[in-house]
Amino acid sequence: MPTQEEVFEKVRGALVEALGVDEEEVTPQATLVGDLGAESIDFLDILFRLQKAFNIKIPDKELLPQDILTNPEYVVDGRVTDAGIAELRKRMPFANLDSFAANPNVQDLANLLTVADMCRFVESKLATAG
Amino acid sequence: MRWYWIDRFIEFESGRYAKAIKNISLAEEYLHDHFPGYPVMPASLVIEGLAQTGGLLVCEHGGFREKVVLAKVPKVVFYCEAVPGDTLTYTAALDYIRDDGAMVTATSHKGSKLHAEMEIVFAHLNNGSHQGKTLFEPKDYLSMMRMLRAYEVGHGPDGSPLQPPPGLDS
């Protein structure tokens, strides 16, 4: 099982290759969308590289659970309900959703993901696989 | 104009890799604008040819059920020019495939000389429809594969001859 430092280095490498950013820009607090300029198609590229780097499987929509984000039970008028946020917290334990919960516009969720969230996501996959 | 940027497959192993050739000819009109008096194969059209090689590899692996589109080129490097009279050999290898897309690495060679190398991200469109019409039909991909003679050279992972998907070959 890689150390946290090793996970961070590989995640950083994947983000540098996928997003064309410098290593120095990839800090744990950096958001993928806001700080590193990731667009929706970049997430597909990033997931490919993470799967290859760590030899893990990342099923579709596991990073951002679209089944919740498109469910009318959990999203009303473009905002995630309390029940939806509770479901997101269960499905995304790697992410800190507190700031999202304060203003839960569904379109903003992807924008909040940080490099640290991605590292925790990978660590959780490794722990499950190992 | 037909949007074919490869002329023929020369090797095709389902789910693993494909090789195709592109012959560059002065009879191709775009060369006389790129550039007048100095014809050079545009890099963008080499990228398209590499994407077609890789894209059909991805499509075939999915039985032509997925609408495969070129979504992102994370990296492409060109090392020399390609000019009329050259035959480029494009090789695409399938790195990774998921339900929502695939990643391919590809190279272009002029003889033994490396001409270009590229990473390609393909996306599988959800339903492939636009304005109520489907973008591509499986038979469209099959038609391309036949025209490019993929079934004459192709084989499966077990070495058996490549065949069109059942039910599509009619």
C-alpha cells in the first residue's frame, strides 16, 4: 500500500500530464476546476491516468455520483436537498462537502474537488482493493 | 470530399492495436494551400488520421455499439514534415477502455523514422443523438472498416480472423 506521499506524487503526476500544469501549481488545497483549469473532459483523462498509475478500477460516475445529482428526489431547482447532501456525504467520504452544503448548487460540486480530495479518493480505492 | 484520413489498415488486432497507412499525394487539393509551392501534410490532418485509426480500434472493441468521438488530445509532438510521395504508417494502441471512453497512444512513422506521437482521449457519447438524429449508426462504422480492408488483415486476440459483429453483417 503506497504512503500518502507516494499517492500524492502519483496523483500530482497524473494532473500535470492531464492538465498541462506545473508541479508547483498542484498543491493539496488546489481545486481541479478553479485553480488547475480542469474541464469536464479532463476528468475522463485524469481517471484513465489514475487507473493506470495505481492499477485500480474506478467505475463510471464513482467520483461524482451522477445518479444523485440527476435525481429529482435529491435535486430541486438546481440545488441539492438536505437528503441529497446526506447521500453525497455517504458516497463521497473523501471530499469535504461542508462549503458545498452551505450553497449546494448542483453545478458547483465538481468545482469544489481539490487535489487532496483526489488523493483521499485514490487511498480509499487502494484500501478497498488491497 | 470524403473525410477519410487513412487509406487502409495493414494490421488490426481487436482490442489491442491497429496499424493503418496514409499515402500523401499531390492530387489532394488541400496540399496546394498548405502551402502554395511547398506542400506539407497538415499536422491537424495527421492527428485526424491517428484518431481514425484509434477510434475504429475502440469502436470495433465495443461491437460498434458506442458512439466514439475524439474528445481530447493531451499531448502530440511532431518531429519532421510529411510531404507528397510519403507513406505514413499510423499505429494506435489501446491503453485503457471504460464504459465512458478510452485512451489510446498513437505514432506516425515515415518508413522507420518517427514522424509524430500522440495521446488521444475518446469519449463515448451517451446516446449520440443531435437534433433528434443519431450521429452515427453501427453500419456506418462497419462500412468504414470494410472500405479500409480491416477484415482482410484483422484478427481477434486468439488469432481468429476478425469478423463483423453478429447481426450487423447483412
